[in-house]
Amino acid sequence: MANADYQGGTEPRREPRAAGRRIGAAARRRRLAEWLATPAGDRLLASERPALQETVRRFHGDSLLWIGATDDLVDTTAQCMVRARICAAHTTLDGSSGRERARPGMADIDLVVADTAELPFAGGSIDGIVLHHALDVVADRRGTLREAARVLRSGGRLVVVGFNPLSLWLFIKPLRAFRDLRPLSVPRLSEWLTVLGMTREARTVYLNYRSALPMALHSDRWQTASAWVNRLQLPLGGAYILAATKQGHGYVLERGNQRQHSREIAAAVLGNATRQADCL
């Protein structure tokens, strides 16, 4: 339960390493990225794109932070009403450390190398955050959520895209890419967000039911069944999009000796990102 997952309702405990865990976060990201490049992965991204685009389109303010297992759908943020977009990555494209530019086609997005459990931003400095399959691969899901809540301003919005561990899709698809993922269910995620002072928005969007349907993907029967199942929005879709809003307070711990360092980095990153956005 939520209170058991957090010590004294203050700081999320770092998650224990699961017994028999064979690969780390970097390998999970790599396997997921490889799968997303397959036709099946491309279909998943295609189903996520319009729903995610519609959700983030309503973001507004000075800054949006994208934290993803990959940067495949970061372009869905292009129409949102923010001045600066930032993509947090574990490594730069050339493997170096430090802040770099994003790849071609993302010239107006700043790429920041960061540990998702220790983001280099001041508390309350970000207006919107997207976690795109990030919680499926990170080593510390609670720490990542805690940091997202810390850097998000009051009234700011958080969007989480994740695989649904309660779906038929993951049971029917025991693929190597999913074997070591750590999907978080919507009920558990909602509990954690509540403890962190965030209110879940009314509607969670469920996507990708097709693996539960024993028929050809391009048949007329599939098209009819797919439209019907998606209208029902049963909580059995292979993936989900959940949005939440940060309230005025929450149980988030800021480490004192880290605050000034975080503010300095945040000022440099956000200042540069804003200037870049102004020039476009």
C-alpha cells in the first residue's frame, strides 16, 4: 500500500533489487529501444502518438521536461504551449557526459544528461513532465517519481506512459524485450502519486488491445473488434497514459546540500533553453 511504500509519509525508500534480476536499467532501455524499432513496437508508438499529443497539447508555462526510455515520441510535445522543452537522457548520443544538443529534427529541444532519481533542477522549476516508459526501465521507480514531484511546480502536470502489468497483452507476449521490464500498475501508481501530493486526473487512457484478439491484425474482423474494444476502454490495454496535477504540498524530501547545486544547474539549462526557444 502507499503508506507502506514510503517511510513515514516523507521520502520514498530506494527500491530493493529483485532477487534473480538479470539485467540493469541500461540493458532494459536497450532491449526496449530495439523492440520499439520492430513493426510491433512501431504499432504501439503509433497508437500512443495521438493520445499523448492531445494530452501534452494543453501544457503551458516556461518549461517541459521529457524523461523517456527512448526519445521516440518527444516530438509530440511540439504543439504544447511552453517556451522551453528539455529531454533528460542517461547518456548523450556520443556517449559523453554533460549537456548536449538533441539529435537532428529536435534542434529546439535541450538534451540534459541526468540521473532520473537526482534531477539537476531546482524544486518547483518545471511546469510539465512526461515520463514515457521511463518507470518501466529505471532502477528506482519511487526515486524517479519523487524527483518528478519535487521539480514540478504547484499546479504543474505530470503525464506517465507505461506498460500495463494487468493486461492480457503482456501475458500473451512473453518477449525477451519485456522479460525484465518493471511495469507499474495504474492502481499502484495512483497510490504513489497521492502520497507525493499529486491528484490523478479523471480519465486514464488504455491502448493496444490487439494481442488479446485471436484474428489477423488487418482483417475486417480485427478492425471492427479493435474499434469496439478501444471504445470500451477496459483496463486491460497493453499500455496506458495517466495524467496528474501537483497540489500545493506533498511528501517530498529535498536534501539540503543539493538544493543550491540543483538551482545553479537548472538556471543554466533553463536559461539556455529559453534563449533557444526565443530564436526559433
